[in-house]
Amino acid sequence: MTQTQTLQGLQQQQLAAAHHQPPVAMSFFDLQGFELMQRIAKAFSSSNLVPKHYQGNLPNCMIALDMARRIGANPLMVMQNLYVVHGTPGWSSKFLIATVNTCGRYSTLRYEWVGTKGKDDYGCRAWAIERETGERLDGIVVDWAMVKAEGWSSKSGSKWMTMADQMFIYRSAAFWQRAYAPDLGMGLVTEEEIRDTYDAQRSNDGSFSVDLDSLRDTAPGPVVDMETGEILDAEPEAPAPAAAAADEPQQQDDEPEGGDLVLE
């Protein structure tokens, strides 16, 4: 009888201990959390509802899950709004605005128009109220003078010439987010900024591609690393001194040293 009671007590203790254990959270640095993340990522990678660059790609899905956890967003929303250009990820502006509006720290983003329409001083800036302090936070004014100076409107297929007001909203919101809530964007630029900077084209799978040949033909200009997407400073090509030095001995070998003729 005593043995039976002891077994029952052990079972109750095990159940109580399991009940008080905290739920497993996704993590790259915890064994149980890593296994949980792998299982969830496998389910997403097997779905045809996610973009092509996540289908069958477990590492991409795991990174998207970690980013969603960090900013408190739905994983599917993150995958649908995260774009990649040669290894460089970027958010869609719509998603970035939605993240700011739903984070609870600020009021909904508002937009103030300045200048005269059709002139270089015409533009927009985003603003919001910080809920904790009640302070109005004004963003940077984005106007036509900035657009022209940065060359955003001169890119192939640029939306600045067809839907300028919408682009003003997107760009001013991105600037506001990086100034006051950089943690929400995790240091990433927006899809529109990638397109304006790289002259990128969206492919059928939702990713962006860049014509590297056109970038190389433009001088002077940036050089893009094909593997990392890093922008490198262009440097003028200099003649290789080794090649010039290699030519000199060749010319000297044609003539015997000291005028002596050697016969075999």
C-alpha cells in the first residue's frame, strides 16, 4: 500500500512539474526552441501560399520566423512583405507603416504636405504622437528637390513619375520609422528604396533582380558584389606592373649577353 501511494505521489509531482514549466519559445540558441522553430519552418516551407524564395527553403523560413517574433508580427505577413535583392532584404512600405501603426507606442502615422504642387518645394513629411509623452514627432520633409537630387525619378520604371503622391507617403514614412522606431524595421530598407537605388526589377517569385552589366557600364558609379549585394567603391583600373616587368626579360633574351655566340 505504501509503495502504491509513493508511485502516485511521484506521478503527481511529475505532472505538477510539467504544468509549471514555461512554454517553449522559438530560439536559435536553445535546443528545444531551435527544434520548435525547425518544425514550424518546415510547415511553412511546404506551403504554396508563401513566396517562391521560401518554398522548400528551410533556412529562409527560420530567419523570417525569428524576424516575426522580434517585431511581434504574423510570420506569413513577414514572408509576404520581405523582399531580397542579391542577399539584401527589404520591407514593403505598406508593411512598415502597418507595423508602426499597430505597435502601440505611437498614434497612427499622419502626413503633412508642404510647398506648391508642381514645384521643387512640393513634398510630404510623416508625423505621429508618442503615446507615452504626448509629443508630436515630425519626420524629414521629402520634396521634389530631394527626389531629383538623389536621382530616384530617373530610374527605369520609376513610380515617381506615375504615382508621385503615393511615393512621397512611402518614402516619408520610411524616414520617420528609421528616425523614431528603428527597432521595428530591424535596420532594413524598404522595397521602394531598393528599386530606386539599384534600378531593380521584380521577378515572378517576388524577389528583385538587378542588371549588373548596366551598372558596370556606368562610370563612375557603384560596383555591386554579386554574392553579398554590398556596394563597393569603384576604383580606376591600373596597369599591372607584373605584366610590364614580364615583358622586359623577354626582349632581353632575344639578344645574347656580351655579344658572345654559343654553339652546340
